[in-house]
Amino acid sequence: MNVLRSIQRTVSVALGPEWEVGSAVEGTWARPCARVIQATPVHSTPHGARFRDLSQGYSVAAWPVAFAVTADAALAEALRVETLLRDAFTRGVESAHFRAGRASPLRVPLLDYSAVPPDRPRPICSAG
């Protein structure tokens, strides 16, 4: 749960405060919104007798404010969202460093959300 919510936080920071980000499959969502779901099971790779790398794929589905009028406009919006998400996961999103391109590259900080109710619509985000 902490991994999923940490990834939601990264998506939330990347897309901005106007986007609703969550993992619920059902329910009503207001545009713009993005849904983060687990896409693959956990894969374990051993490194010697004591260490393992664990990896798991996640999927982000995003719905912008409104439907595009033309195919070119839809492609432009999809590319804009893709660029924001790619930058977030390759450069990182920690606080003011995200916009400056100096955050933790190729890492998603795993935060402890055990004290945050699971029905909270979006993870707490201190980044701007």
C-alpha cells in the first residue's frame, strides 16, 4: 500500500494540484484525473545470499479536462501528460528541485502512509 501511495504522490506532484489522482477502480472521478494501478506482480531477483531486488510494474491512466476536438489536439495533450510523467519518474519530484530538474533521478521515494486514512483522495504532497 505504501508503494502504491508513494507512486500516486509522484504522479500527483508531476501533474499538478488540479489533477485528482487515486487508485480506485470504481466511483466517480472529476476531470482531470489519473488512476494508478498495479500492472504486474512483484518480481524478485536475488543478488547473493542476502540481497534481493524487488520490482513491480504500475500503470497510470490519465483523463484530461476535456475531450480534444481534433486528433492532433488529443495527441498533443497525451504527449504533454506523458512528458510530465516521464520527467517525474526519471528526474524525481522532491519539492522545488522537481521544476529545476535536480531531484532524485530514477527513484520513487517510498513514504510511510500508515497514519493516513486509505480513503484519502490523494496522498499528502508537500512539493510545489
